[in-house]
Amino acid sequence: MQGIPAGFALTAVANYLTAENTSPKIVGTFVAVVGLPWAVQFVWGPVIDLFQSSPMGRRKPWVLLSQLMAFVASLGVLLVENPASQVSTLAAAFFIHSVFASLQDASVDAMAISIIPETDRGRVNAFMRGGMLFGSGVGAAGMAYLIRHSGFFYAALAQSLILLGMTAITCFIKEKSGDALLPWSSRARTEPTATDVPRVNLRGLFAELFRGLLSSQSLRMFGAIIVVYTFLSVFIRAFSVHLIQQLKWADTSLSVLSGTYGTLGALIIILTGGILADKIGSRKLLVIMMFIIGSFLVTFNLLAQFWSDPTVTTTGLIIWYTFDPGFSVAAMPVLMALCRKGIEGSQFTTYMALVNLSDVAGAFVSGHALSWFSAPVIGLFCGGVVVVVAMLVVGQTFLNVRRSPPEQA
């Protein structure tokens, strides 16, 4: 439900605008505006953590409310008749929808971190990311096809109908077996106890949140993670514009590739990656993914002279589409492990908000950077930065191991 609007706005519509000769700056700004609510979704975390007592469970009321409001907000997109000439109106409509979609995302993340055992987080995060990617694929490929063959109105209508259907299904899903389906229904289990719902006042919540975010371990690990996400976003936005405006790819071809082969490859990676993260450890997998991503970006951009060959670019795109989910499968359990008990929802939501901000910032920076540099130069720089960050993480880990006192027999 989160993925379909994301694929629709950030891939199908963004590529459509690029094909209609909208400037990279405007497209980058459009993507940034649509993604902005996701970047500040940390405001929802404390609210979700403070109000979490309901017959339906701790988190489900927030999930259901946000889904319903996201559907209502999606109806605003139907008011746009010509996306290319109404970019501001289009951005405003998607922005309003993103406000409630970000609340839904925060609610689902809070639910996951509250009920999923640490040993299962790699696999569960893989399935969550897989659902998001599947939705993004439908939004990218399906909506791109509808825009070109039926018109923008019918693409927007299809989005709203899908969101309504998914909201109806959510009504019949329980957070826990003893919870009620509806707020006015009774439930089998007793009211939450102090162990179920930690008592946290607003001042104490923020104090604990800042301690968690600003701990040295959090700053090191999350700092490295955020850099990788940012430069992944910078490269793919620059590369997409290059393909459409310089190499004359059809916007539907790029969107459909993203939604089909790209999504299929990504699903395979995250399902296997989730198991791998649980087996070898998410931190080891995180470093491995950093080196793979950095090495690919450097190599692929050094081969930019071959981008005119569709086989080369298609292969490169499919490989790239596996990086975000593969990296996320490793990064999400690492971030969950950094969260402090009692404020898990707030801390993890803040992490996710900053990850989303990195995507927004990457799109914005990429649009402006293309005015000065070519896509291969931008991509080469991105790859170099990721490799350096991976080396720093390995170096820091090595130092921590050497400083650790030996175990007593």
C-alpha cells in the first residue's frame, strides 16, 4: 500500500515529466516535495508511542487511520488534468498523500519492532521490503502504462481504488490474536500492562530519544548507512535523466523495466538476503553490501561509453535495482538493534525519516548537479564515496575489536 503511490509518483510520473522535457531541476524538486513528509516522519514516532492503548492493539489503530486518510488524500490527484503543465498542483496533491503515508509507515515500523523477535528481524524486514518493492513495481510499471494508454486520470483512479481495497483488508487483520477487529469491540486479552506498554512521558521520551540517537555507536553506524542511501539516490536520478534525455529511452520503457525485471531481481535478493542476514549477522552483510555497491558504481560509470548499448544499460539497471533492497535487509536489523526499549517506535521512525530525507536530498542534489556535471562523473563520485565509507566502517570495527578486553576463561 505504501509502494504503489511511491512507484506511481517517484518513478512513473517522474519519468513521464522527464520525457515531456521538464527540466531536471523541476523533476528533482517534484520528487523532493513528494518525499518531504517521509523525511520528517519522526514527528509521528512520539505520538505513536504516547497513544498506544486500544482494544485493537497498540499500533493497529494508527495503521488503519493512516491508511484511510491516505486513500482520501489520493483522491486529490484526480484533480490534475495535465501533469506536465500542472507540476505544482501535482506535487501538492502527492505531498498531502505522503503526509498520511508516512504516518502509516511509522505505524507499521513501530508495530514490527514491538512484536518481532530479534532473531527473526532479518527475514521479516526482507518480507516487508519485498511488499514495498512489489507495490513500487506495480505503481511504476502499471501506472506508467495507464498514463500513456488510458490517460493520467485513470492511472490516478486505479491508485485510489487499490488503496481503498487494501484499507478494507486491513480491517480484518489483527495485530495480536487476542485483539479486537474494531475499536468498539471487546477483546479476549487483558488491558496492556506496564511490561506491554512502557510508561513514558513526553519529556522523558525525547530525552531518551536523543540519548539513543546521539550515542557514539548510533552516530557511527547510522552515519555510514545514511551516506550510502544518499548516494544511491543521487546516482539513479542522474542516470534516469541521462537515459531519457540523452540516450532517448522512452519513459515507459524505464518505468516498466523498474517495475518488472528490476522488482523481480530485488525480491529474490531481499528474500535470500534476509536469511543471510540472520545467518552471518546483519553488520557483516552491511559491510559486504557497501563494498559491492561502491565497486559497481565505480566500474559501471567508468564504462559509460558503452551505455548506448541497451544490453549494457539494462543489465546495469537490473543490478542496481537489487542494491537498495539488499542494503536495506542488512541495514534495518542494525538500526533496530540500536533502538532503546520503550522508545523503539520513536527512535526507529527517526532513523527511517532520515533515510527518507537522504532519498529526497539525493534527488534534489542530483537535479542540480546535472547542470554542472555529466551522469558518469556524478556516478563515479558516488561510488568512490561509498567505497571510502565502507573502508571506514571496517577500520572502526577493527579498532573496536582491538580495544575490547579479552574474555575471561
